Amino acid sequence: MTRVAVVGGAGYIGGDLVRILLAHPEVDLVAVTSRSLAGRRVDGAHPNLRGLTDLTFTDPGRLGRCDVLFTAVPHRESMGQLGRFAALADLLIDLSGDFRLRDPAVYAAYYGVEHTAPGELAGFTPGLPELYRKELAGADRIAVPGCMATAAILALHPAAADGLLTGEVTVDARTGSSGSGVSAGPENLHAERSGAMRVFAPTGHRHEAEVAQATGLPTRMTATGVEAVRGVQVLCRVTLAEGVDERVLRAAYRRHYGEEPFVRVVAQKRGQYRYPEPKLLAGSNYCDVGFAVAPGSRHAVLIGALDNLVKGGGGGGVQSLNVRMGWPERTGLGFPGLHP
């Protein structure tokens, strides 16, 4: 069995990661860390895990060596502790934003601080198997993309890779409250968030840079918080290249994603759920993508949806682990979501 530990397991992404790893047949989850909850039971912070584990949180300073280390810590913490994390495991999978961008100048522009380990950025492979499966097979350091970035990248990828788009992309992203994390501030109290549709990033959201980096497209992004707890949905407004119509677009999606285990093309002519809907994806590792083309024009909307804590977080990390270790990609990730 592969010995796995999670640093920062008290948060929402850490909790879902622990949930997935406990049921993974190839791994032995040996430790979950938390500074504030050290010595207390993991299922106290994550009550859905009652009866599934007797693990208690370990103080991060007392963590021993393992085979694989997941880091689900706040942004800016991973880069400061990279040397220590790397000494604890041969394979490091980071779920923070610290190693997602390759250019330190771009990182500084979007995160507001200088990167403290700029020379290490090129050593991380993006944890997005749909685009980087070959690279992940030999990677020892993996950086899982952000949740809204993952949805937008997967929605855009077939058209971008096939040269079907022209001009700038505008990404309109909506996210549930769990995306703010377990320690979110007063603006995310139920009394403030309930019933609201808050535009918290009208311009320059951090995931904008990830989308541009992965697709090669000039990108502008807006992010809005909605009343849902889980889920991300992105609407990517694009201009199709000359001669590209819905038939060409659909063929590109089928060609790129026909064999993908966790991407489904949802673009139907009728039905209640004709386009990607995050409600159906809660708890699952799927990203549904779709599209709509305005009749008689070159304007199109490319749509992506996922669970921000699974495919956009811990599940994406476990999928990358499966690819890296040569295990079947669906291992531990079979939950299909819920309806209703």
C-alpha cells in the first residue's frame, strides 16, 4: 500500500480529500495534519466521516515521512515550506495556488506578493490529466489547478487546441460558498450570503491567469458568489473563427473528450438539464462541458461545471495521483453525483 498524508486536512478541500483517500483501495492514509486541531479526531471536523476512521489530527511539525504528500494549505504557505514538504515524500501534490503559474512575474501580479521560490515553478506539472496525462506519468511534483480555472480550461480546451476561436475570451464564473474556505470572513456569514449574488471579482481573478496559461487565449474573468454551497459553473463567451459552426465545434468536443473518464459533453437540444449543471455533480469528480452557438453568428458560449471541492480540488489531485502511479484513473473516484 502507498502511504499517503494530507497537510492541512481541517478545511473543506482537505476534508473531501480525506474522504476520497479513505475509500481508495491502493493507499493507506497515515496522517492528516492541523495546527489548531492537533490531537483531536478527524471525524470531529468532518462528521460525514464518522465510523470510517479513527485518525486524529497530527501537528504539522510532527509529520513523518510517507510516499505521497498532499498539501491543502492556504496560498503562500506551500512555497515557503517547499523544502520541508519535499523532504517528507517522494511525490508532492499541492492544492494551493503557489505553483500553478509558471511565470513568477505573473504570479506576483495576480497574488500581490513576490514568489519566494521562483526557480521551482517549472518543476511542477499541472494536475489536469485531460491536458497533461503524459507529463503526469513521470511527475514528482504536481500542482492542481484552481476550481474555476479547471472548469474554464476544460470548457475551452477543444476549441482552443483546434484553433476554432479568435479574439479574447470572457469567463463569467459562479461559485458556491465552500469555495471561500472554512475560515471565510464575515462577508460569508449566512445572513450576508443567503439570497445574494455577489460579484467579488469583477476583474483580474487569479484563475484568469491559469486559464490564459493553459489555453494560450487572451482571457478576462469575472467571479460571482451564489447561494449554493458546492459547485462551479463557468460561461466562456467566445468568437468562433471564420467557417466554424456548431457541427465543427461538437466534433472537436467529441474528439478530445470521447475517451476521457471524467469529462462529459452535455449540449442537448431539449430536456431540463441541457447544459452543464453543478447541482448534479456534487461529490463527484466529473466536469461536464457544453456549448451553445448563436444562430447565424460566430458568437458562442462554452460552458463548464464541476464540484469545486472534488474535480476542482481533492478529486483532481487523486486523479492525478492515479495517473502518476499507473493505477486505473477512476480508482477511488467512482461516485456519480446526486439527483435530485
